[in-house]
Amino acid sequence: MTTLPLAGIRVVDLSSVLMGPYASQWLADFGAEVIKVESPEGDSTRTTGPARETGMSAVFFGLNRSKKSVVIDLKSPDGQQALQQLIGTADVFMHNMRPQKLGKVGLGPATLRARFPRLVYAGLHGFSEDGPYGGKPAYDDIIQGLSGCADLMARQSGTMRYFPMTIADKTSGLVAAMAILAALMKRHASGQGCQVEIPMFETMAAFNLVEHFYGGHFDPPLSEPGYPRVLAEWRRPYRTADGHVCIMPYTDAHWRRFFEAAGQPGHAADPRFSSMSARTVNIGELYRITGEIVAQQDSAYWLELCERIEVPASRVNLLQDLPNDPHLKATGFFERLEDQSMGTLVFPGVPVRFDGERPPVGPAPRHGADTVSVLREAGLDEAQIASLLARGIVVSPNAKKGSTQ
């Protein structure tokens, strides 16, 4: 693509681990120049998962493609000054530092917004600062527990557990990217920057309560929280005679056609299952009966039948099946990049298309790979950069100690 939607937007991203890097990766995918600012130790995800090169692990690849990496030691006043000079060239500054640490390194919102009035300042926190949890550390497991995710698992399966993905980090990261884009739109209209706060706890509470607040929308509540259909124990891929399939009759017509085609017309006429409201009340029994029916034939039988009667259905992909899924292959979803030292690298592509084209995927940056060039662009002269390098305040793997070459 010649021009991506966020071309010309510069993001200085001080966040680490997952929520923030996931948010800024979306901004990079949409064309922003994202400068990842790391400590000399590097983002911890650089060593999470398999790797062919130290500091370039699998999980890091999944969160940091198409970015630049600058290494600055913020324990040093000179490092703090270098970062502020870099932020002065940015449209967006984002971080996931706990609020009580920001002032110590000169990155408090009041300080930066007074100095750079057009800056979009995004704080990605565990909790809103004005509540009793404000400033507490937060990780995905903590937020899943507090926001009701573990309770949802227990309601369905009987076992208190977490979703087997970093859903709180990723969901909050998506919301953070959306909020930053909204703040940029506000700046476009007003000419003034904006402070944005994205708290994980509130974000996930809102996410879970979309359907699960249920009768709590009314005062007094009309029901206990929890949407029965998605909490039903039998809401799972159906076991067939030779595997599993996903079958999703949803409308009245879907269920009627399914039961009739399966040779069970009596269930289609059963008043417990004949309307949406009745099915919601009796959803567990409906799914149990459907599971018993589906178990009598193989997967191919059900996929062909559902295709014929126009009921949504699909096979079940294992994670290792996704690279060979015929749809993903046909659409060119996975992209391959060649790296001189690591060889062939494979990335899931950007799912969004602009004017029919999917944005390209760029490589994840090596630790400090862009330190010198980015600081030079930010206005530091060669002597300043050389001095910072010599003292270890900034790090570049390509520069000899004391040299910017």
C-alpha cells in the first residue's frame, strides 16, 4: 500500500509486556511510526517462548512487529531528558507505568501536557487512579479474577479457572488503540492534545457485562447476572462419531430445519424450543439433546447436512491447523519474512483491509536497533548521542562505545 491511514503519526511507546505493546502494534499495523522505548534489560517478552536469536522470542514477535526499538536508561536524568526530547517529536505518548512512578522520571501527565499541548498522553493502567485499587499492580490473571472471567468459567464448567489466553491484556489493548485513535480525532478537531486513561479492570468488567449483566440492567434486577445460552455446560463443539463439529442453529427457522433434517421433528414442535425466549430458558436441555443427536453420525455427514439446510456449521480447527486453513491460505493471511540471521519468519497478517488491501507486516525490532537514528531525528547531535552511548544511558547494538556510527 502506498499510504496507510496513520501514516505521519508518531507514537512513543514506553509500555512493556502485553497490553500496551498489543495496542501499539495495531497502530503500527495501520501505518503509525511506533518507537518502542525499552530499558537496557529489554522487554521481558523478548525471552518468552522459543527463539533462534537471544532477545527475539516468539511472544515478542506476536506483539511488536513493524516497530522501532530505542533503548534508554530512565534512571539517569540525561536519559529522562533524551526521552522528553523524543516525546516532543511525537503525536502520542503511551505507557503502562504505575502512576506513582511517573513523577520520579519526569513523565507525569501534567508535566508533559504543559510542555507539549498537542500530545495525546495515554496511560494504560490496571485500575482507574481515583478508586481504592488505583496504583496497584495488575496482570492478566489478576484482572481475569476480578472482572468475573474465572466466575464465568466456573459457572459453565464447574471449575474456577482462567480463560486459556491473555484475554484481559488483549481486550484492553484493543480498547486502548481505539481510545488513542479517538483522542487523535479530538485533537484534529480542536488542535489540543488529550489525556486518555485505559484501566484494565474497568475495561474487562465492561467487556464481560455486555451480555452477562443480563437482568441487572433493571432496578430491581429481573434476574441473576449471566446470559444462560453462553453459560450452558453443553455449549461446546459437538462430539460426532469421528471427531467434533461446531453447529449453531440460532433462529426459529434454523432449529426447525435442523431437527426436521435430523429426523427429530418432535423437538421442533416442542414448546420449550420453539421460540427464542423459550430456548433461552431451556438452553441447557436443548444443547444436551442436540449433542446426543449429533453423536450418531460422523462430522462429514453433519457438515454436508447443515450446508444443505443453511444452518451455520464448521469443522473444528486445532491451533496447528490454522496455517493450512483453506480460507486463510487463499486470502494470504500468513506472511513470511526473511531475516539474514534467523531465516524464514512467519507472522499472522493484519486482518483489516483498506481499499481492498491488507497492510504489510514488518519485522519485530532487535533491542535498541534504532536508538541512534531515532535520537538523531529527535534533534540530539552526534556528540550528545556519543556521550549517552559511552555512559550506557542509551544502547545501540550497532554502535561502538562512544561512537554513533
